[in-house]
Amino acid sequence: MDAWGVRLYGCQSCQSVCPHNRGLSCTAPPAVGEVGAGIPLLSFLSEDAPARAARFRGSALGMSWVPAEALVRNALVAAGNRGDICARSAVEAWLRNEHSPLIATAARWARARL
């Protein structure tokens, strides 16, 4: 999980291999590991499902091929990798409710890192 760093989703490798991007020319050098505008990690982890869906509506992250659970897992991993103790309560909130094993594992891992 360390290799994921603090990304929420994606990386330049995804853009480079996507068949829809074949033949496009770059007008600016790509920023490896960045996905558009920054998303505040703590607010993302504190939002409910409808708020998270609204945040990404109309964007590539709002498309159905990006599972919402994957974004939450990635945010939890990013919180653990960031190591900011201020994220501990947001991470622990994900442990208090029933969630998928994927989210529960990431939340336990992040809590241990904080």
C-alpha cells in the first residue's frame, strides 16, 4: 500500500495506455500521479455516499466503471500514507460501521499507520 502514496485514483500510466487516448498529442507535460484538481482528503472521508457521488458527477471519476468503494479504499490508504494524525477520527469512523472487507481492511491499515 505504500506504493499508492497519497493518490485518490489513477496515475499517468492509466492515461498512457487508455485506447481512447491513442493518437492524441500532449499540449502540456502530464503530471504523474495527479488527478485534476485537489480533493481535500478529510472532507472526502467524512462525506456520505450521496455527497461523494455529487462531487464526481459529470467527471471521469463519476462514471460507473470507477467503483465508489475503490475511491473510499484509496482515500483510506492515502490517509495512512500521509500519516497525518488529524485524519485518525475520519479513518476510525469507517471502522464503526459495517462496510465491505476491502474498506474495513484499508481502514484498519490506515489506523495502524496513524
